[in-house]
Amino acid sequence: MPMQLDGPGFAPLSGGKAAYLVVLLHGVAANGNDLLYLARAWQNILPTAEFIAPNAPFPYDGAPETRQWFSLQDRAPEKMLAGLRQAGAILDRFFDDLLAGRQLGDARLALAGFSQGAVTALYAGLRRQTPIAGIVAFSGALPGGDGIGRDIRSKPPVLLVHGEADAVVPFQAMPDAKAALEAAGVPVTAVARPGLGHAIDDAGIALAADFLREVLKAPHDDTGVAV
């Protein structure tokens, strides 16, 4: 039986039907509640967006009461990619169900992730059959590196934000990701945050808000339903 995801979220601040969907992917050893502050920060800017923060599907190896998108016990690239493939397939079905339930198209879906959630957002978002609106990756890295162009299916715009003092995911991961995405033809903006460690700061939140406001512009048909 396919694994089902669940987690907290916020209905549109406008009180009406969701016109957009923003899915927040938390980091390792956390859960969906960890990123709800981003939804609170962005609600006023995107009042017709629904925010959902699913709990990752697997118990974290080091603390089973928290969650992970894939295991970090074996960091060999092939093991990490195998874990990402599994998480990506689960998320792909999750996105399908969310969009179908709200009668929205992929152009109305954006992803934002932190750390392992950013890695997972990049993996899953770039492999959707139909392009989503955009991906925000805070303090993440690009899975697949230079080989990314061989297996991506779509090229939504990407915003990378990374602290220069990150001691968990090295800052070099951002310029490496930017170069690989550009080589694959993916529109990408990369912003370094001086002095910031493995965290999201107010400047990054504001940058992401501007990015989401720009990319969440989908065409409508005459019925008002996203096409």
C-alpha cells in the first residue's frame, strides 16, 4: 500500500478556495511543525495560498520520534540517491493528490525546503512531469550534482539561499548547485547570506516571499480554474 503523508498546515488567509499551494519540507530530525513559521510569514503576501507542511515519511535514525526524508547513516552517493528516489516517489503521489483535491494544476504548486528538505524539494520538484511554479531551497544541496541534467523532467525556477557560515551543509554546496542547474538550463537565483549558519534568517524569508509572489502566477481558463 502506498505510503500516505500528513502534517500541519494553514488554509488560505482569504478564507476562500485555495488558488495556490505551497508545500514546506522540513529538515532531518524535525517534523512539519518546524517550518510553519514560514507559512505565517508568507500568508499576508499570498493570502489565497494554502500552506501544507507534511511530516517526512520515515523515523529519523537518531531519534525515532522525529522524521527524515531519507537516511544519512550511509552517505555514499548511491545510497543517498536511492533514498531520495523513494522519498521523491512518495512526494510525487502526494502532490498529485493535493492538486487533484483542490482542482489545481502544477503551475499553482511551489515547494520550499530547509536542509534535507531543501535537497528533497529540489529532487522532487525537478522531476515532476509538468513544471511546478518554483522551488525555494534554504541551506540545501543539489542531489545528483553534475549529472542532474540527465534525469530532470522539468525546469521550474529555483531560488537558493545559503548561509556563508553554515557548518552543517557547507556553503560551497550553493555555488555547486547553481552551476549544475544553470548547465541543465534551469532558471536559478542564488543568494549568499554573510555570517549566517545553518538557519533561515529574516532576509532569506523576505527574498523567498518575493520569489513566491513572482512565480505563483498561473494562467486561468474562463471558469477561473487553473489550467
